[in-house]
Amino acid sequence: MLEVNEKKYDYLIVGAGLFGSVFAHEMTKRNKKCLVIDKRDHLGGNVYCEKKEGINVHKYGAHIFHTNDKKIWDYVNQFATFNNYINSPLSLSKGKLYNLPFNMNTFYQLWGTKTPEEAKAVINEQIAKYGTKSPKNLEEQALSLAGKDIYETFIKEYTEKQWGKKATELPAFIIKRLPVRYTYDNNYFNDIYQGIPIGGYNTIIEGLLSGIETKTNIDFFEDRVQLESLADKVVYTGKIDEFFDYKYGQLEYRSLRFEHELKEIDNYQGNAVVNYNDSEYAFTRIIEHKHFEFGKQPKTIITREYPENWDRTKEAYYPINNDDNQRIYKKYKEEAKGMQNIIFGGRLAEYRYYDMHQIIASALTKVTEISEL
Ligand SMILES: Cc1cc2nc3c(=O)[nH]c(=O)nc-3n(C[C@H](O)[C@H](O)[C@H](O)COP(=O)(O)OP(=O)(O)OC[C@H]3O[C@@H](n4cnc5c(N)ncnc54)[C@H](O)[C@@H]3O)c2cc1C
């Protein structure tokens, strides 16, 4: 049972992830009284970092902040200073390392091509030979966008592990574009602003929630009636189908299992992110956390990331955006619209993949909309 004063809150915020934390921060600034609860034993949602051996371990997967929006960049910089980390992942395929995203370095490593003209000629020739006009599945789509070598070296086995299905059984729309760069540029993101908060993401969450009442280890559904009675309005950032007791059906997700390992060496792979393309590895990538912050610790911590089928006992990571799930989601969304005192927001309540900068923007927009009513 939650122990709180008999006081009334303006907002009960379910979920202390970025959406809930930004919302609570902004409403507190507007003199609203907020209570933030989370069922986990920590605040921060999926951006939470666990400090081990002096290293910030990204407990729920590697998080790299990037945005083109100066407003959002200034917003997060109120709470933390960012380092100049640039995401430049590598991909291991058939025993050889390649640079990502697909750029002139990758093409040199694949084919020995040195100029954009040479690389374009190889790609275009392969697209002409293996591509189709109207691709019916992911394999045909990838072959039509980038040709055979790129598909077979980087996409096929990786994507099959990610989704647990053959590329020929996956819909073409999963890959809308396959950006190829004809410059020697390994910077994964195109955004102007990028980095990792010095001290980890917890610093941002602590700043956002400073002075706000928070309670962890509280599941909204275990005491829903009492919790709802505490506040005028509820901001709900959990799974939308769970909120409605799955009455229109269950929304599907893809899950991940993270296997963390402490290594008694100071540097395991020399880079924060290495993708493992081949099917012989059940994991899709290895993260070496210290490299996000240029760490000099004597030991290192690595994390292997295993894609998994999802069920209700597992963390829901990626929504599966097929027609069936969208049909179900629309019914929940429609019902949610009619609820005056419940505000739905965040990746789980909107059944949508959001990057961090997008979730912050979405919480700020929601606060503005409500404040202008
Ligand atoms: C593997 C992975 C890697 C990512 N990498 C990046 C990246 O590099 N860059 C980037 O910009 N973004 C990245 N993201 C996206 C980023 O994690 C999200 O944008 C952000 O965490 C979403 O915040 P949120 O508040 O919506 O959700 P969450 O962080 O999931 O917060 C929701 C919170 O609600 C709580 N909750 C749910 N139900 C209940 C309940 N019944 N009672 C109480 N509490 C409840 C949960 O415990 C959780 O803490 C990544 C996401 C994943 C999955």
C-alpha cells in the first residue's frame, strides 16, 4: 500500500521515464502538485543507468542522444553537460569488421572501391541485377534498395535475428530507406547535436524530478482506485492495452534480453557499439559502455543484446506495427480520447517507437496544450 499524505495532487504521473519526468517538471514549474510513481525500483524508465566499477551501464540498451532541434538540445542541457561522443558503430560479418552506416569506408572494405563513382557503379549494377519494381517482402525490398552484397553482408541475418522471422516472411515496409553515403563519414546520425550526458542519463532524470515527490516499486494496477483518488488527473505512460484490461486484445512487441558481463581488462572491443551480423551469434550487438564516456577505468563492462519474443512477463521494447496491432491500438486510442481526466503519453501509451528527443518534445507539447486550455 502506498503511503502518502492525505493531500490532493493535481497530477498523478504513472511512469518515471522521460515522458513522465518532463511532464512532472514542467507542471511543477507551473505550480501544480505532482506525484510520480513507477513500478520499477528506480526512476528514469529505459534511460536509467546503473553505475558499476565507475562505469554508467545503460541497463535497458545503448542510448545515444541526438537531435536537430535546438530547443530540445537547450532543454536537456539545463540538466546535464553533454560530451562529444559520436556514434560510429562497427559491424562484424563473416569474420571481418566494417564501418557503419553504409559509407565510402564500408564500400572500400567490401569492394576496394575508392571513389564515389566506383562505389555507385557497383551498387547500381547490383540493384539492376537483383532488385524488383514492386518488392513483396523485406528481402526483395533490401535487394532493390542496396543490392546483393550490402543485403547479404549487413541486413539479412541481422534482421532475421531482430524479428525472429525469415527476411522473405517479413513485410517490405520495415525497411523504407537504406541510406548510403558517398562520403567517408562514419557518424551514424545526421543530426547537428549529439552526445552522452556526462554522469549518465540519471543526472537528467534527477534534475527533472528534483523537488518532486516520487515513489518507486508502485504498480498502478495493484492499487488503482486509491491511486486515482489521490489526484485530479492521471498521466499514464504505461501500456495502453493494460490500462483497458486488454478488452480489445493484446498489442504485440518485440523484447530484448541484456546479458551484462564484467571483464577484467580495460578495453574489450575498442568501440561502444559492435553489431554482430551473422546468425551463428544469437545476439545482435555488443555494447561496451565505458566508450560512451571515454572511460579510463581499469575494468570494462560489456552487454550482449539478444532479441526475444515478447510475452507479458517480459519488457516490451519495440511495437510491432502491423495492420492487426494498429487496428487494436486505434480502438484503445479512440476510447482514451474520451477520457477527460486521464492523459496518455509516452512510447507505451502511444504504442509507438520514439527517440529520446521526440519523447521530450511530445511531453512539452502535451504540457503546452493542457496549459492553454
Ligand atoms: C533498446 C533501445 C535503445 C534505444 N536507444 C535510443 C537511442 O540511442 N537514442 C534515443 O534517442 N532513443 C533511444 N531509445 C528510445 C528511448 O528509450 C525512449 O524514447 C524513452 O525511453 C521513452 O520514454 P518513456 O517515458 O515514453 O518510456 P519509458 O522510459 O519506458 O518509461 C515508462 C515507465 O513507466 C513505468 N510503468 C509502466 N507501467 C506502469 C505501471 N502499471 N505502474 C507504474 N509504472 C509503470 C515503467 O516502469 C517505465 O519506467 C531506445 C529504446 C530502446 C528500446
